[in-house]
Amino acid sequence: MTRLTDIICVFRIQLAGMRRDVGAFLLAALIFPSATYIFANAVGGSGGAPSQNRLRFLAGSIVFSLSLTSISWLGYLLLENRFTGRLKLFATLPLAPSSYVFGVLIFALAQAALGTTALLLVGRALGVEVHPNFPLLALVIVLTIFCLCGLGVVIAARARSFSQGSLLTDTLGAGLVFLAPVYYAPEMMPRGLSFFAQFLPTTFAARALQTTLAGGHAIGGELIALSLTAVAALTLGFRLMKWREE
């Protein structure tokens, strides 16, 4: 019971940070991804993109939202915890590191739920035909969040300064989307870059999301890849985190 209370306390502290800067969260979770969907739809379809392309663009925008909130925004909060001394304050409390970890991850999942729901509503309003396989859709989002959060934690743990960490999280949050075949087919990329991009977590996430949004379920390979990446990224990230920094 005590452990659950600690997790909830960490979650509420992170939630308070989001409430304080709700405008920045909305930009990352909803406004930028929605604008990118509109841009991709206009450019890719010359004003009238086919239904399959619209579904690809919506899946890409959801991945964009997850990447910005999990790496850029959450990474910013973790950097703030570290460089303002808040993490040291956590360490002086009778609080297990695992409680901090789970509190942060639950906060990330709550962000993802808000952002994804809002983008699905935007997609429906813009005429995207979706028939979501909700159980698989939820699983893909959870695994994607774990992957991207792990990367954000690695940066927050290894950054030498707050400004360096902020720059890296912003760059990676957007770069993992634009370097992956999320808004376009892999065949449109240079061969070398296309081969590299196939192994990015955002690539697996976008393919899985597009399939589940269409009501499909053939995403076994993507789920395995996301699971392995999530375990590796989170393990590395929280091992590197300086819980009791000198």
C-alpha cells in the first residue's frame, strides 16, 4: 500500500508540472501533430489524399505526438527534476527508485491517452476512416511509450547540462519521426537511410498503429521489436539515472 501511495505521489508531482505548462503540452501532444497531419494530407494528396494515405498520416501524427510527449516533454521534466535538485529531494525521502520509475511511466501513459484520444477525434472530424482494434491499439501505444520514455531517460541521465539535455530531447523527439518512413513510404528514401530507418522504434510503431487503426491484427513482428526495444531502453535509462547524484 505504501509503495502504491509513493507511485501516486510521484505521478501527481509530474501532473502538477504539466498543469503549470499546459500550453507547451498541448503544442507537443495535439497542435503540432494535427498541423503536420494537415500538411502531409495537403502535400501528399494534392488536396484529396486517398483513404489509405489519410490513415498513414493519422498514424504518423499519433507517433509524432507520442514521440514529442515521451522524449521532448517528459525528458524536459526529468531534466528539470535532475538539475533543479528535485531528484535529490526524492532520494532523501523514504521513496524507492522503483516508485519514482513507475510514477513517471504512469504519467507518460496518461499523457499518451490524452494525446491519442484527441488526435483520433481530430482524425474523425477531418474525415479519416478508422475502425480501431482497441486492445491491440492500446498495447502498441503502451509499448511505444515505454520505448520512447527509455530514450528520454537515457538523455536526461547522461546530459551534462540542462540546456544540452533540452536540445537533445527536442532533436530526438522530432528526428525519430522525420527520419522514419512515417509520413511516406520507405521506397521514397535513399537506400542506405531506408535500411537504417527500418530499425527505428517509430517505424515499428507507425506500421503497427496504421494496421490497428484499420482494424487489423497482423503486427506480431512489430510487437516483438517494440517489446525488445522497450526493455533495452528502459533498463539502460534507469540504470544510468543518478538516483543519489554526487
